[in-house]
Amino acid sequence: MADNTSQDELAGTEQPFVEHLMELRDRLIKAILAIGVVAIVLALYPGAGTLYDWLAKPLVAHLPEGATMIATSVISPFMVPIKILLMAAFLVALPVVLYQVWAFVAPGLYSHEKRLVLPLVVSSTILFLGGVAFCYFIVFGKVFAFIQSFAPKSITAAPDIEAYLSFVLSMFLAFGLAFEVPIAVILLVRMGVVTIEKLKSFRGYFVVAAFVIAAVVTPPDVVSQLALAIPMILLYEVGILAARLFLPPETEAEASSDSGALATQGDEATQDGKGNSAP
């Protein structure tokens, strides 16, 4: 009997687990299909080579006259543009990818938490793409100009395309994730892990942590480190302000009950004052 009971219990728990795996598979397939469709479109227009030219434009603009980038590997001229094509397809399909992630997690959330899915997906996408755009249009130009200003005139710069791609990917990832700081702050407050008061008291430590992170993930130059640390600090303050709009229901109830209690005490004090002043 004991063996039959244990088998029944296992049979009862196996089906939901298998369903979760099947749902995870379906979500991954949908995300991969979205990236694949976008990649096909980008391959047709504007093409992988043109995408690489766009990506290399900030560096090429600061190379000495006549200098070009080089490929030290035989297959680099083919593989590097393909990698950039896939990276661009992922960025364009990022809203679909994030939606699939949140849709997989949503069944385990409460109804009031599910209402946060769409705003978080939209804001996460905008912030990540904003970080990538900030890195490409603002940071790259400043960093490459700063680096070339220190290059001796006897050296002709000819960067390798694979090394440049690795640098670009690491910088895009660093700035994209750094711009997600408000989302992380909102989620921590929403889940009740920290309070807004704790976040305010942690402000000084976060400033130090931002500069440490910037020193680790960016090149050893002042421009890129400041360009990453300062936005992180500002976005941390934005996250604290935005977190007030997404307080947990328990916190909102406590705040409303506290305000109601204060109002009641104020009314009682007013009535007592009137009663004492009466003849």
C-alpha cells in the first residue's frame, strides 16, 4: 500500500512539472522564432555588411586618415557580420523575448502582480535599448577620441574586427543592464525585500558600488567609467521615486490605515478641545 501511495503522489506531481517544461519549451521556441524572423528581414535589408559598417562608424571616424580595420582570422569577414546581424535581431525582438519570459513567470504571480507585466516589459525594453543607444551615440565617440588622443604618432591604429565586436558587445551589455537599475529597485520594493527608507540610507553605498562596477566592466579610461557610473546613480534615484507608485498592497494598506488613525486622533483631539472650552 505504501508503495502504491508513493507512486500516486509522484504521478500527481509529475504532470505539472512536465507541463511547466512544455510551456518553457514553447516560450523558448516563440522567442527564437521572433529573433529568426527579424534576422531574416535584416539580412535582406540592410544586410549584415551594412550593419557592421554602422556599428564600426564611431571607431572609424576617429582612426587616422587612411587607416582601416583588419581581420586576423580567415573566417572573420564572414562570421563577424553574422554575429552582428544576430545581435541586432535580438535587440529588435527584445520586447517579444521579454514578454515570453514574463508570460512564463506570470502563472505563479498574484493577480495584482500580473498587472505589472506589461508595464515592466515595456519599461525594461525601453531602458535597455536606451542604454545601448546612449553607449553608441554618446559614449563611443568620447571614448575613442580620448583613446586616440593618447596614441603616439608613430603608431598606426588598425583594430581587429573580432576584438572590436567583443568590445562593443561587452559595452552594450554593461550599459543596457545599468539602465535597468530602476526596474531592479521597483521589483525589490514591490516584493518587499527592501523599503524605500532602506534604499535612501543605502544611497551612499550605491554611489561607491556604481563607480566600482564602472571600473570593472568598462575600459580603464575616465570617460567611459564616468559615463556608466553617473547614469547608474541618477537612475537609482529615479527608481526610488518610481517605487512609490508600486508599493506592495500590504504597505499601501498600512499607510492608509496609519493615515486614517492619525485623522481619527486629530478629530478626537478637536472634539476634546471643544468639550473643554465649553462652559
